[in-house]
Amino acid sequence: MTESFRRSGEYENPQGDAHQGAYPQQQHASAPVNPEWPPPPAYQPVQPAAVDGHGGDTALLSSVPAGVAPVAAEPRKKRSRGTLALLAAVAIVAAAVGGGTAYAFQELTGKDTVASSGTSANVVPAGKKGDVAAIASAVSPSVVEVVATLSNGSSTGAGVIITSGGEVVTNNHVVSGASSIKVRTSDGKQYTAEVVGTDSSKDLALIKLKDASGLNPATLGNSDGVQVGDTVVAIGSPEGLTGTVTSGIVSALNRDVTVSTGENQGQGQGGDGQWPFEFGGREFNGDTGSATTTYKAIQTDASLNPGNSGGALIDGAGNIIGINSAMYSSGSSSSSSDAGSVGLGFAIPINTVKSDLAKLRAGSTS
């Protein structure tokens, strides 16, 4: 705010106010002072003081009759009270909006500011914490479907909106090698997107929607505070089913997940988010190749399927704590006992995304 906060009529005439402060309503010095303030100290008669030229902060005192102790001028006191009132008002507003504070700050400072909370904010009402329906309602508008056109077909995944101007975080393996990218938001609007930056070592990519504004950015939480057993919700586009919501818990932390860093990362399985990775010395969904990298991941038993890649892993308060990246798929198995989700999914911690964001915005293509 560039405007100062003041009461009506305050500081309109610094000299006049000071004079009136010295002789409130021309009463005798024994008249009671304003009960809001402590009694003024006894002053010796003083000569008129010069105005300091800075808005009347230095009071102009007239000659005072002998034996009369003037009452201290109030403008400085009033300004202090006005400042305190303004700070109190700001504090009340901040407390009222809770988890929306970061988003409000973003709208005031620019569309490229990421809504982020150092600690868990309540994106959903406090009384609805952990309620899957409330979480889905609050966060679904911030999750998009991402369809990348490749030379050998297409790749479908998801992404998380991080700014109202159209910045979206997704997995690198969803958009790697794409000749064009289409994005669909939860309300059905479609956008063309372009890759801003990629980091294959963390399987992250930042894309930007063209001519987008007024989108609903997610609030990025703090993955360092995640604990095993925490309730989580996953939102993505498995098999192209946009906005699919599943839930579960955090089943493990700091899992070493090994992924390919090849030029065509993630395309070995024909797209749709089903791509090779290694975990615990075993390979899943195919051969990762010779060029690999390993990152620490959050493990979850929330059902993840091809197309969930790049989508959101959300805590009970509605904060994004991870970007879903790898899942074991048994779809190619001939055994009916292996069909369906086996509760083995991994997400890139959101703090890893935060630390990588400047690099991605700078246009890195590593």
C-alpha cells in the first residue's frame, strides 16, 4: 500500500493541532486530560519551537503564561496509534484469509509469484482437514491434463498450476521430445503450452500456457514436514480420465528412485505416463537404459496409474507436497492376481521442486 492510514481531519494543520494541544479548549491547566493517556510530565515554560518541516511532527508551542504547565501536543501520539491500528488491521486480515495469504500476495505483486507456504497452511477449512471431498474441491482447479504429441504417438499426464498466469509443473518424461503440448484445465478450457525448462535428473519440467490468466494456482507446502502415515490425496489424469481423485497415506519417505536421463526419457512404453524406473534393485515398467539418475521420493499407497505422472500429491490441509512421478504397473502381467493398483507409487518432494524452480524458469534443458 502506498497510501497512509489516518483519521479524518488528522494532520490537516500541524501547527494548529499543536496549539490546540497546548491549550485544549482553552481550559485551565487543572482541567482533566484525555483519560486514554497518562498525565503529562510537568514542563517549564518554553519558547515557541520551529516546525521541523516533516509533516508537523515537531509541535509549535505558543508562549505559555508563567506557572502553567502546557499539555503535550498529541499529533505524534495520534500517528503512533494510527500506525498500530493499521498493523492490527493487517494482522486481522492475514489471520482471516489463512492459507490464501500467499495467493493474495501473488495477486498484489505479480502473476509470476508462486503461492507457497513455509509451513502447512489450511487451504481447506480447518474443520475439513483430511476430508478427501473438501481437498478435491479446493485443489482440483489447480491440476491440469497434459497431452504431448510425440513423433511416435502421444503422452498423457498431468500438471500442477503454480501461477495464475499459466506456469505449470509436470514431469519431464511427460513432455520430453514433444512437438506440441495441449493442456486442459478442470473447467474444460484448452490451452497450447510450450516448454520453459526441463531437468531430467529430477524428472521435472516447467511449461507455460499461452494467453492464460486468472488461473487457480495451488499452494506449495513443505515436504520436510511430511510423516509416514499422513493422509494424502492424488489428483491426475490416469488413462486420460481428467481430474481423477484417489487417496491413501504416505507409506515411506526418502526412497531412492532411479530414472532414465536419456534424450527420449519416458517414451519407451509409448507414453501415457507408464515409464521405466528402478527401485530397490529391481526394474519396473521396462529398461531404464544406461544413462540414469537417482532422487529421493515420497512413497504412497494412493492409487496411481498411467496418466497420473506430473499430477499432485496433496496433504490433509490441501497443500501440494509432491509431484507424482513413478508407479508400478502390472498391466502387462498375465496373472489376474497382479491386476490393479499394488500401492507402490512415488512422488518428487515439493521442496525439491521449489529448489529447482529458478533453474527451470531460466530455461534450463538439462
